[in-house]
Amino acid sequence: MYQLLGITKVEFKTIEQVLLEAIHPDDMLQLYQAKEEALLQGKKVDVEHRIVRPDNSIRFVHTIGEVSFDKERNPVLFSGTMQDITKRKQEELQMQQLNADLEKRAEELKASNTELEHFAYVASHDLQEPLRMVTSFLALLKKRHQNEFDETSEKFIQFAVDGAERMKGLIQDLLKYSRVGSANEPFTSVDLNTVISDIRQVYAQALTENAGVLMAGNLPVVSGHKVQLYQLFQNLVGNALKYHSAKCPIIEIGCSEKEEEWEFSVKDNGMGIDPRYFDKIFIIFQRLHNKNEYTGTGIGLAICKKIVERHDGRIWVDSHSGHGSTFYFTLRKMEHDAGNTDFTG
Ligand code: ADP
């Protein structure tokens, strides 16, 4: 007690007086109430509070004890302990502060994300109108003065038309991207087998032309946004077909059950991806090929990432150049799915 209270034996008066002097003023009421309850109702004292030592340093202590009474119910003795819990309390406070800071950061991030999404939507929406003007006046110019242009001027006009076309594609993709997540429609039960049969129809012609095969096992029903889940599989299967190698494309859609989620895979035998670019390809407008080699703007995988994250999942890729790629993503399981195991690709 001497050590705890920071006093010497000489200074020690009665315990009550020592405590009275040491208890932090803000915790006085709490202890007074505990004392009253102990005396009047015979309750045990169990309080965490602060004490102020003579050097003004503050310690956190845990005081426990109880009052013993004689036969006439007069209090005769208080016995208990006081334990220094400053270290634990400081850690708790630090943890609370850290959690509060984290929550604040998460809120800020959410707000800035929403703002960015709104900005992307407004910017791309509003850019469409002036672009339409550029495109239509270019077309008018071409039509009216076609015979007056020499070869170079004609080339320049064509460059401008191509540029405007590309910009139109980028703006439309940006709009598509910013719309993922802005729709506040509730999640519903989505049978992924029906999603895959729709995808099969969409790519039927491309599969036939390339002598390709799309294989899928039995897939689960998940809770999600049907249009977005469709878009997710469509982008991944579309890429698997687009970036095929000299071999006939073989695409396998699989699913394995983990403790709390389903892990899906879309595997191809295409050209593969250099591991150096595994992160880059999920960033908006980042491509590994230019527009003359393969059509596209580099939005597909960014949209996939956004959709998966909106469904509380993760997406990643595993591949080696020339040896095909496998895109993996996770989706939460519906509660009644525990025990369903037979899902293979
Ligand atoms: P895009 O197809 O319009 O370029 P994506 O975001 O869908 O946009 O893909 C980004 C890049 O990732 C592509 O340019 C391509 O280089 C690479 N990629 C995506 N899927 C595959 C795949 N299945 N096989 C090989 N490369 C791929």
C-alpha cells in the first residue's frame, strides 16, 4: 500500500484518511456509493478508479473488498485489496483511442470514396454532351468539305474522329464503373448456375468460332446483386476468351467451399500474365495491351474488383506467362449453406 500510494510509513494515518486523500476527485462519488452499498446492503466493493499520489502522478487501481458485520449488524471490519492496474488501463485507453482513430479514418475514407464516385459519375455524365458536339461537327465537316481536303487534312480529321470515339468509350466505361455500388438495390438470392447458362448463350458464337469450351460445375446460390454477379462472370469469361493463346480456349469455372465463403475460380489456358502485373491489371484503365492488339479500355477487371468488394469478397489472379491464368474471387456463404460441399468445377 505504501508503494502503491506513494507514501512512507511515517505519513500513514488511518486507512480511511489515506484513501480519502488519494482518490481522484472525479472518482470520489463512485467510491462513496460503493462504500454506502457495502455498509448498508453488505455488497462487495469492486471498483476500478484512479488515485493521485503526493507527486501528482495518477495511477489506476482495482479496489475490491467487503465489510464484515457483528451479530447486531454493526460493521466491524473492512478487508480487501488494491491492485495497481495502470499498465492494463493505459493499454485499454490506447486501444480505445486507436479504435476511435480507425473508425474515424474509415468514415473519412468512405466519405471520400462516395465523393470520388459522385465526381466520376458527374464528370463522365457531363463530358458526354460536349463530346457529342465535337463528334457531330467533325462528321458535318467531313461530309460538307470532303472534296476540299487534301490527303493530310483528311488524315487529321480521321485522327480527331478516332480520338473522339475512344474518348466516348472511356467515358461510357467510367460511367459503368461509377454506377457499380451506386445502385442501392438490396441483395437477393442468386443462383449462379442460371448466371452461367446466360453467359454461355452470350459467348456461344465466340466459343464456336474459336473451337472453345466453357466448363462449369454445379455452383451455389449466393446472396448478391444479380446484374453485377452476371457482369463479373461475363468480364472474366470474356477476358479468358479474348486473351487466348494458339490453343483452343478451354475455360473452367470452379467453386470450392471455405469456412465462411465460397472461393470461385475462372481458369483459362490462354496467354497468361506476368506476375509483375498481378496488381496493375485490377486498376482502372490499366492494360497490358494496346488498343490495336485487343479491343478494350482496361475497365473490365476494375469493375470485377469493385463488384467483388461490394459483395465483401476478394479477387486475385494466379498465372504464368504462356501458361494460362486463373482468376479467383470469394463471395460470402448464405447462412443455410453450411455443409453443402459438392461444388467442383
Ligand atoms: P481490357 O480487357 O479492356 O484491357 P481488363 O481490365 O479486363 O481490361 O484487363 C486488364 C488487362 O489484364 C488486359 O489488358 C490484359 O492484358 C490482362 N488480362 C485480363 N484477363 C486476362 C486473361 N484471362 N489472360 C491474360 N491476360 C488477361
